Amino acid sequence: MQIVSIDAETNQFTLNEDALKGVLLGKACANKPAVVVSVAGPFRLGKSFLLNFFLRYLNSEDDEADWLSDETVSIDPDQAGFGWAHGCDRDTTGIWMWSKPIMRTTPDGREVAVLLVDTQGTFDNQTTAEVNAMVFALNALISSYQVYNISKRIGEDILQHMHLFTKFGQMVSDKKTSEKVTNRPFQRLMFLVRDWGSPKQHYYGNEGGEAHLADVLNVQDDGEVNQELVEVREDIQACFDDLGCYLLPHPGYEVAEGMGDDTGDFTGQISVIRPLFVEKLRDFVPRVLAPENLATKRVLGEEVTCKALFDYIKVYVAEFGQGTLPKVSTVFNATAEVNHRNIKEQAKQMFDEEVAKLTGPNAAYRDEEMLKVALEAIKEKTILFYQDTPKLDCKQVEEEVFQGLDDELEKDYAEALALNDNKAITKLLRTPGTLAGCAFVCTVVGHFVGFIGFASLASLLAWVTWLCFIALSFNLYCKYSGQFTEISELIDDQADIVYKVGQKEILKFVVAAYAPKQTRGAKKSN
């Protein structure tokens, strides 16, 4: 489904937020690490066609099986796949994402969500150079593994289009807050060279591709070479954790011309594709999508969940939404804000989980002072986690987010104490017990004074008894329903006063009754 559309007249980027939510915020994947595999590059070079092979591999039941063995099966886009077509007009506009994350298990047993992204082709006759750079930059920002699909060779124009995001990457590198962070700002970039025409120089496949990439990047600054060419190459190598190149042969003229087998038009039948192309495709796709090769999306070395990815895409599209290349600083600030807020959410979640162990529904009542000590320790641990986690260095964002975290922790701290306080049996039964006790005393005393002739006093005590029962019933209703909380709190306060006064008087009586006995016992012993 299309997640980002581009207005043909204004070049404005618009996010389809509902569609993106449907993909990334489902229960099955929201909190799973995201693996974002995207295909970008010039138009009409088979990006969507390639993505359908990715889908076929991911949907194969057995990773070890030959997923291209059935040569009669096609990858017809009309049968659940990325749209592609023959011709000279572009077929994909904007940015598209496969509508269902594909859950895969990595060799270490973790479940990750694989997301396939298709982008609008660049260098067509309808798109400006600036929009081409914007599409490429936005794609690079959201991807963990970017396949740059190009034809015949890695040209200088391709490298120049990387200028924006490599400068952004350098800014990210310069503003890391921890020297321990050695990860480069971007992850994997694979140049996929289609229709490679020099197999005698560098043969098809990974080894030949690495040799071709080395030739392209090996520009020595000897004073005669354009300095910009050197800088672009240095920036690219400095910004990516891993750079690669793979050379694919021509798929066959039947494929290029859209001619199928006996059925008519070509719809992706494996039997029509050149065998050498199929052989190399069988080798290339697992290099990207095999469980051991899946690259989870990371920011400063920290894995990004699908939920966090939604936030990143949202702010990036907002920055690119005006139809012009945003300043590097604004993209950086947007990234920093999401980065800090995601770390804040992680810290808050850690705090909530620890507090739930102390004051959750299944936790017993704890001594208030001991609970305060434990909560202070958890709060301090949470703040240290937020402060020590590597973040982009943006003071304004950090101060704002940290203040928000501190306010939330204080609120949760108070709520935890209140939850624990409500579990105290004596506190829980204080109001009902006090009112019931008052009613009982008034009833007993009323009968006694009525028996000895004080009818008016007995009648007054009877009214007090009924008043206690009414207050007790109303208080229980308020506690159960959650309504009239102010009146309920007033009844609690008055009952608490009576309880404390009664407790004080009873204590005095006990002391007074016990002291004479102690005195008489002391005199007899003398």
C-alpha cells in the first residue's frame, strides 16, 4: 500500500498515516524489531519486479528449499504483489510498503518484522532533480538495508544523489553523546547493478560486484581530481556500516520486451527468464533476506521497533512535506526528538514494570517507608538509564524530554503510594468500621438510657445510629461506583477524626485501668 504520496505539481510529500498505522502498529509486530528492506533507483529498471522475488522468497515455507524451482509459477503483480509493468512510463509513484509485515525468526531465536519498501523511480521526465534527491534521502533514513537498483554500472550521477543524506549522516556522527557508540549513522547499502555488460572484467555475482565497487570508490586525491568526487566517496564510506555491490546479467530479451511463453505476455514466469539471471537471483536474494542476514533498523546502535519506526517516518515526511529539500539541521532535530522520546518511553516502561512488582494488583501491602525507599531506587535507576543511553546531542530536545520524564515519574510515584495505601486493611476498613462501631455504641447506649427513663436522649441516639448507617451505605456506594468522590472523601475524613479520637480515649481508658493495678501490685510487694 502507498504510505507516502508526492504531489506532481507542488512536489509536497504526504503521509498516509492510517495506512502506515495498519502496517506498523498491529499487535503482532508493534513491539518487534523492524527490518526495513527497500529498493530504490532510476525508473523502469525493475525495482518492483525485484521486490516480488523478495516476496516469493519470504513466503516460501522452507528457507533451505529452492524457492525458484517451480519454473511454471509467475510473479504476476495482479496476483498479490508489487505493481510492475513493461514500457517507458513510470509505474510506481511515491513510496509503497507491503501491507503485511512478514515475521521471521533470526538464528538467535528472536522474532523480527520484515518490511518491504518500494520507491518512486528517479531520473524520469516528470520529476525534478531535487525531488529525486528527496526520495532517495527519505528512503535512506527509514531503511536498514537499501538495495540501490541501477543499470550497467555505478555512475557518478548515482553517487552525487547521495550528497544530502551523507552530509546528514556526518552531522549525526558529530553529535553523538557517547564515545562508546561506534556505529555509523546508516546501515547497509547494496548497489545492485542490472544488465552488467563487462563479465570478462568482473564476473557476475558478489565477488565481481565488490571489485567493481572498489574501482568506483578508489579515486585518489592527487591534486588533479575534483575534490568533490573524493569527498562524496569518503562520506559514503563513513556513513554506512556496510557497502556492497552485486552484478546481475541481463534477464533475457523476452523479459525486456515483455514477451512471455505460449500464454502470451510475460508475467514473471521463471521459465522465460534467462537461466544465468535465475542462477544469480537465487544467490542474491538470500544474501539480503536469509534469517542470518536480516538487518534490523537501528539508530545509534539501538534497535528500532515497528512502533518507533512509525514515529520516525511520521516526522521525516513532515520535514520533507514542503516539496523542497529540508535543511540538514531540521532533519537532524526531528530525528533527535524521536530518538529522545523513544528512549524516554523505554525508561518509562522499565519504571512501570518495576513498580508493578511492588504495587500491582497481585502485590501485597508494603510498609510505606520501605516502599518509598524502593521507589526512589527505581526512579534513580530509570533516570540513569535515560541519561546513559546513547542519544543524539540536542540540548533543547533533551531538556524538554527529560523534564517530561521526571514529571511522569513523580506522578507515577504518588500513584504507587496511593495504590499501596489502599491495600492497608486497617485503612480500607477504617471508615466502615468506625461508622458501624458508632452505630453499635449508639444502639447499646440508647437502649440503656431509654430503659432508665431518658427517652429524648435515646431518640437522639437512635437518629445518630440511622445517620451512621446511611453514611456507611452511601460511602460504600461511592467506593464501588466511583461517583461522588468528594462526598466520599468528606465522610472518610470525618470518620478518621472519630476513629482517632476514639482510639485516643480508649488508650487513655486502658492506661488508666491498668495503672492502678500496677501501683497496687507494687505496694503489696513492698
